[in-house]
Amino acid sequence: MPDGECRLKGLVEIHAGVLLFGLVGLFGKLISLPPMIIVFGRVLFASLSLFLLLVFWGKSIRLKRKRHYLYMGSLGFILAVHWTSFFESIRLSTVAIGLLTFSTFPVFVAFLEPLFFHERLEFKAVVLAAFAFGGITLIIPEFRIGDAVSRGVLWGMFSGLTFAILSILNRRFVRDYSGYVVAFYQDVGAMVVLSPFLFLFRFSLEVRDIWLLFLLGVVFTGLAHSLFIGGLKCVKSRTASIIGSLEPVYGIIAAIVILGEKPALKVVLGGVIIIGVALYETVSTRRSGY
């Protein structure tokens, strides 16, 4: 395939993947189940679809070392915490707030990477954190622990923190495997971690919920991962990361159209600051060669 056609195909695939990721937040409002059960359904269908894809492509899912199975299981635990906190944030507040507060994860990465890799903390990270915090203060109308929106913001930031940890550990432990294999094992690990909660929560599962969980796992997780990773064959990671900054934009627009959730002006302004900080950190990190 010529370079121009390959690049265009890659850009379309990455934009499609980011769009699907951005719409995930809607399921936190459309499915009337506890967040942990939503995440269990998501990883169940996602792991099944990824397994079928890997078998269809003839790819091996065997890991190179026995201890890597433990690493993958640990990453699955963090993934379960990340997605559960993300859906809890949306349940308590709005899709916009959940997506925007999660988008603080590049700032957490900037702080945590020096700890994990014994690197020097840059002053730039402190400045970016201050700007991101300023954006978050605009989102919160009045911070009170008893207020649902305030708790939604905290859960969203915790979701960003856990995703930052997951990203760093991925960099450290899973350099030798394809993104599909990593995603498969992390989804399976998350499914195992969350399975006990099926017996701890009282909930009723309707046919509509099953279909929505199927869509969430197969289309908005398995297919989204496949499109995004496939697009990286022809598009630079830096470009893909910049496109990834559109995820909350897609999600917020979809929430306005489908759910009628119109974010207040302060939320929009706070979101612009947070996304700007995340975008700047992404671009500057790629330029530095990390």
C-alpha cells in the first residue's frame, strides 16, 4: 500500500478508535447497573472478542515467562480499579465531568514516572499540575464531600491516577508483546478480580443491559483497541496521542446529543484548560523522545 494511502487509512482507524473510546462514558448512564458489574461485563465481552481475533489471526497468546502472567494479572487489577472509578465518576456526576477529570492522567504520569524510573522531577510537571488543578476547580461548583458532583470529580481524578500507573507499568513490563495480547490478558485479569462482586451486589440483569454490555465490550473496547493499534502501523505514536486528546470532546458532544447533558460554561472552560494541559504534556513528551 502506498505511503499516502496507508497514512490516510491509519488516521481514519485511529480517529474511529478514539471516537469509540470517547463514547464509552455514555454507557455509565445508559446501563442501570453498579459500576463494578458494568466493568465485569465490559471485560468479559472484550476478552472474548480479543481472544477470537487472536485465534483468527493465528497469533499466540502464550507469554514468554511464567512471572509475566502474574504481571499481567496485576495490570488487570489496576485496569479493573481504573474503569470502575471512571464509571463511578460518571454515575455520580456527568459524562463530561467523568471524561475531563480522567483526562488529567498525563499530569499524573509526569509526576509518577520519576518515582518509577528514578528520574528527576521536572519543574514543568509542577506548573502543569497547577494549571490542571485550576481547571478542576472550575468544574466543581462548590467542593463538599457530601456533594455528588464533588465526589464524581474525585473519582474521575482517581481514574486518571490509576490509568497513569497502568500506562507506566505497561512501559516497564510488557515491551515484548503486542497491544492485542496485553489488552487480552489485562481484560481477563480484570474479569477474574471483579467476578466475586457478582455475588456481593444485588442487581437485576435485563436483556437491554446484556446487549449494551455486549456492545460496550465488543465494539467500544475490543474493536476500538483493534482500530487504534492497527492505525499505529502507518501513523506515528505522537500523532495518535494528539488525536487521543479528542476523546473527551467526542464523548461530551455525544452526551449533549444523546443524553441532553449540556455542560455549564465553567465546566467547558475547565475542560479546555485540562485538555490543553494534557495535550501539551503529550506533545512535549513525544518531542523529548520518551
